Amino acid sequence: MPRKKIPTMKGLFIILAATLVIIPVVYFFLQGFPKYEFMQNGKKGLIQKWSPGEKLIDFEEVDVSAIILDHINKNPEKKEEMLSELFFVTSDNEKKELVHLIEKADLTGDKSEELIVIFFNNEQTIHGTPISIAIYSKEEDLYSLSYEKSLSLYNNQFNYFIRDITGDGSLNIALVTHGCGAHTCHNYIDVIQYHNGQWKNLSPNLQMASSEVEFKDYNNNGKEEIILTGGGVASVGAGMQREKSEIYVYEDGKYQLFKTEKESPFNIYYLVLDAHNAMLEDEKIRALRLNTKALQNPDFGVNHAITERDQTRILAYAGIQLMLIYLDRDPPDIAPAKLVLGEITKKYHRYNNPYIDAAHTLIETYERTGDIMLSCKKMEEVIRQAGNEANFLEWQGYATESLPKEKICPF
């Protein structure tokens, strides 16, 4: 009777090793390949496909929206579960789901719901990884990519809603993406609509720094306005600033700026700036009030941003605007114009102030010619020739509103 072979230690080791290899492989195949994961792995943004023999894929070379579509179409009835298989690993090794949001809505009016997905994309920026929105439309049993847009430069917060804000009966996606750079945070507004067979962004390039955003139908016409309030840049180099509100209305197929409302003047510079703008709009009564307030309150709001040298120029120009208002009356009111000239000459003929010479040129030209426009232009020439001495602010930040010395004549 032949003897049974007893497995040797070598044979047992081979059987054990084979078992350890086969069981995980079978397990992973039962879990449903392929499975993607975004990895840091020593280099920003790599995708690894978890299947036997797959190599690492460079994140920059991958179409993320296509990977999402692939997962959706593997099992459309369980698309949320399929998308939960996608992850992103941040630079500090924090693991996050790749997909921020999944929503369903009939955006095209064809009684079939689109799939709206917001996700991290693979654009490389110095501030991190931005997010994108993709809209997938269903055709028969499969989804296809219908629209895609990168939302902002930063992977911070966002808010959204889906409703008809344009008053035409179709749904809009409204997204407010909030992102911060080195100094300042911004809100970016995207209003997306499907119209006449095309996807459109109704609010391209709409954004404001340090802002609050409101959607509201203020004039009860069925269309919601977009109101942005803020605008301050949090940087030392930005300089003196004030808050503003911008109102955007929906007209001619897109959101357009309707009106800008600025914070009330809080120092003499903004009083005179607003007076200049009032003169440009032929609002002489308002300009008269603002310039008078500046001359009667020469220290109003003055701090380190406005030097004594700056005061002389700002207030002398307030006097020039008053002179122009008096000379432009019918009949011309020369006497109060000369009184203002005497006052600003006495108080502000310091620090090599070119606006005093300009004021004298204004009155002398007018007395000689009686031509207000010619007199104003001669005054402007004196300022232009003064160069940097005519700057209202000795130091002005890049975000500070400017009084235009090159076009100082407000007519």
C-alpha cells in the first residue's frame, strides 16, 4: 500500500503564502474595481487607482470630472455611494471626500433631473486646491458631462441655492464661493442657467473683497438683484478705504452693475472726492454742501493717513470747487469766489502748495475773459505742471479712491 505524502515545511510555507496573496485579491475584486484615491504621496495631487498592477497617475494629467462621471455611470442608482469612494488628501495629510455636494434638479426643463456635483479639481495654485462645479445630464440610461466650471482659486467655503432668480420660469444655480488669499478674502458669485440649448454664467467676473452677499427682489419685478457690500482690502499697501455697496440687476441676459453706493465720507479727503464727483454729475448743491463742510471742519477725520501737507492741498481744492460753483451761476457770483480765494490763500499757502497758484490762475483768467471753461482748463494746466507736488496724498495705497489731479477741472 503506497504511503501518503506528508507535506514538508517548505510545502506548507508555499500554501500559506499563496493563501495570503489570493484572499486579499479576491476580496478587493469583490469590492468593485477600480477605486480611485487622491494622494499626497510626497508630491502634490496624485491619483492612485487601486487595482493590481496600476501605477500612480499624476494628478495634473487627470480629468477629475471624467473620473466622477465614470463612477456615476457604474451604478447610477447608487451614484452617491459610488462618489463616496473618491477621496482627497490635503497638504497637511487630512483626508477629505473629493465631492463636496451632490444635488438633483431639472435645470433644462425637459422633465429629467440633472446631477449637480461640486468637487475639488486639480488646478494648481499657490493657495491650495480650488473647487469646480460639474453638471451631468442623463441620456437614456447614462449620464454625460454637460457643463463644468472652476469656481474659485481657493478651497474654502461656498454657499448655493437652486431657484428661479431671473423671473423667466427656469431654475438657476446660484453659488457664492468664499476664498482667502495672503491678505484678503473675496466672495465670487456665479449664477448658472440653461437657456436656448446652452449653459450660461449670468454673472461672469462678479466678485468683491471682504463682502456680504444678498439676493433679493427689491423692486418686485420678479427678478432678484445681487447686492455686494464691503470691498475693503486687508493689506497695509492698500491704504485708506471705505465700504461700498454694489447693486447688480438682471438685464439683457446677464447681471449688470446698476448702482454703486459708497459709505458716507469720514474725513476731508472723501468729502472733497465726493464733491468732485457731484460736480461731474452736475449736482452743484450737493458739491456746495460737501466742500463747505470740509472748509468749516479742516480736521474732520484727519489721522496718520492724511498729513498736514495733504490737508493744505485737499482743502485748497475744496476752495477751488466752491469758486467754480460761484462763477458758474447765472449771473456769476464773483464776490464770494474772491472771498474763498483769500481764505484758502491765507490758511493753506504752505508746503509748496500748487493749488493756491491754480486758484489765483482761475480767478485771474475769469476776470480777463469771462469764460468759465477756459478758466477751469488754465487752472488744470497749473496742477498738471506741478507733477507730484499736486498729489493730494503724500502716500496713497493701491486701493484708495483717487482724486484725478490730471483732470481736476470738474466740467
